[in-house]
Amino acid sequence: MSCKAAVYPGTFDPITNGHLSIVNRALKIFDKLIIAILNNPQKEPLFTLEERTYMIKEVLKDRDNIEVDSFDGLLVDYVVRKNSNVVLRGLRAMSDFEYEFQMALMNRKLNREVQSIFLMTDYKWFYTSSTIIKEAASFNGDISGLVPPIVCRKLKEKFGY
Ligand code: PNS
């Protein structure tokens, strides 16, 4: 199957500038990007699925060729349902590699038609993650420049600042 739509899955709790950099670069390769937010309440995200969806849609509202969706269950099954065959992931430090490699191989075992593609993060976002940004924000640390302004505001609201 030849398909130029890629699925970019993640928890996106919340979306960061690192994610956005991957989105912008992926759109130079693929015709369409489906941002697929994992709907798994067991992960106990800080933001609800609705909040995460809202923030992503707001941040990307001026971009064409982006669909924001959510999924549960197996990622490879979702990718097939969306008529795609590409999973896109961003890679930061070596520490990401082991987890991503394991996930890519498991996804490949589950469905050999689905290909995992990785983009290296821009060096600016090498040290950032949703988790570390949330931690800094929880202590009222300055996280501006690491997340879009709307996410900055939502984090402040969440932590009562
Ligand atoms: O942003 P994250 O938390 O690193 O994203 C992880 C995600 C959503 C890509 C991964 O947890 C996932 O694909 N979950 C769905 C279940 C699944 O298919 N797992 C991989 C094979 S067991």
C-alpha cells in the first residue's frame, strides 16, 4: 500500500514545542498527519482527553492537512483503520531509543504492513518532555518557550498559579 498519511501517536499530556517541531517537519515529508491522542485513563494524565484535544486543535488551527483524533486499543489496528501504514515518532536522547525500538518491533510483529518512521528532535528540544515540563510548571517554574502560550496558560490554571 502506498500512503502519504502518517499517524503521529502519543499521550500529548500536554503538547510541547518539541512535538510541534516534529509535526512541522513531518508535514514536509507526508501529505497529511493524523495526530492520534492515546485515550487511556489508566495512565492518569494531567489533562483530560478533551483538554489535550482542544489544546492541539487550537495550536494547529491554521495548519492544513492535520487531523486531530484519539484512539484506544492497539496502535497498529488504529493505523489500518485510518488507511495509513506509517507510525511517526520523535526521537530525543539515547534514553528514548530502547523504548522506541521495543515498541517499533512489537508493532511490526503485530502488523508487518505498518512501518515506524523516526524524526530526530531539534537540538533545542533535546532535554524537554511533557513530563519534565509538567514538573517544572507544578512548582511555578518558567516554562515559556517550551510549550505554546495556550499550553502555558492551561498549565498555570491546572496548578493554580
Ligand atoms: O507519548 P507516549 O506516551 O510516549 O506515546 C505512547 C504510545 C501512545 C505511542 C503507546 O503507548 C501506544 O501506542 N499505545 C497503544 C497500545 C499499543 O499499541 N502499544 C504498542 C504495542 S503493545
